[in-house]
Amino acid sequence: MKKLVNKKILITGASQGLGRALALAFAGEDSAAISLTARNRKDLDKVALEIRKINPSTQVLVVAGDLSSSDDVERIVATTLEAFSGRIDVLVNNASAIGPTPLPYLLDYPLEDFTRVLNTNLVAPFLMIRSVLSSMIEYGGSIINVTSDAGVIGYPGWGAYGISKFGLEGMSQTWASELQDTSVRVNWVDPGSMNTSMHRAAEPDEDPDQWADPSSVTDVFVYLASDDSASVSGKRIQAQEIWKEIIKKRHHA
């Protein structure tokens, strides 16, 4: 049985990597509508075309914008709500900026880059959530924030990215607590090490073949976006570990 029938979904950072993988996975679960946002319109259009091939009945909206700009954030949400008849059931805050590469230590971190990373990775999700809440509180919904182990461990060199993820985790907990008496649930997912262009740029000396393909963790997000997780909120989920355990149990069943 398809899990996301009639769901209207907004995904940030949807042009590549995990965002693209999520868009395709959600389309395969019969989502009614998917709004894709990222800076590169051309790449978003390619993902939209892929979605239409998977599920021609899914409404696809492309809204290019820079999430480090509060004006763009507000425009993206307003455009999506207008196109989706005032309803967003699922918000995935996936977009992230890594900052300058090679990764500098904090002592040498350019202030302009530091501010841009925090605006993209922390302020934008805050604004996104606040902008969709009026719709979600009325209809119910799921907010999924994408975090990282750099949000719980202060790795040297990961600077603004890691700090922004620490902030995202705290903000996610706060939103979940403040919304616990509503029909809106908030969870945050650490997808683990994935083979994405951002990760390769951050760690160019590592072997990307040792990292997971983004498509391998999408089941966790499908679950959190679906009504199956209606009672789940305020949880930090390590995607790769959970699905490794599930696969292991299936093999031993």
C-alpha cells in the first residue's frame, strides 16, 4: 500500500543528493503534490521531469530561491501554499550549505561565509517552519529536519556547518515541545555519511564509495512523512542504523 497518497510536500535542497532522492521516493509513494526548491532552477527542472516519469499524476512545483535570504524563504512557502490550495502536509528541511572548502578552522573562518551558512542551515528552517504552521495546525502535518553527527560532535574544521546543526537539533527539540499539543509533529534525521557532492567537497581525500547512496535512507523519511508516524514527535533518528537493524531482522526472520 502506498504511504503518501494525497500528501502535499515541500522539500528544500531538492536539486541533488538526498533532496532529489527524497523527491523521487515520495513520488513513488503517490504523493499528490511535491514542491521542489533549491538555488539552481535547471537542476530542479530535471528532478521535476524524473518525478513526472515515475508518477505522472503527481503535481510538481519548482520554486528556485536562495534560502540564505529570508525574502526568498517567505516567497517559496507562499508560492507553494498558493499552488497547493493552502495546504502543506510535509516539510523537509534538507538544504544545507557546507561553507568554504577546504574546511577552515574557526579562527580563520570568514564572517560572511559563517553568516551565510547559519542563515541557510538554521535561520531558513526556522522561517520555513513558522511559515507553514498556520496550514499545518489546521490540517496536521509532519516536519522533518535533516541533521548530522556534526550536530552532536564538534569536529575540528566543520565550523559553521557543525554549529548550525547543533542549533538545528536544539531548535527541533524546542519546536517539538511547543507543538506537542497540536497535530503537528517534528522530528530530525541524521542520514549518516552519504555520497553527495557536498560531502565529497568537504572531505576530498576520503573514499566516497564507503558512503551510503542517498536513496538507501529514504524509507525513514517516507515513514516520518506518512500517517504511520502520527504518534512520533520529538525524536532524533539515525537513519542508516535503524534500517541496518531492520534489514538484519528481515534476514533472520
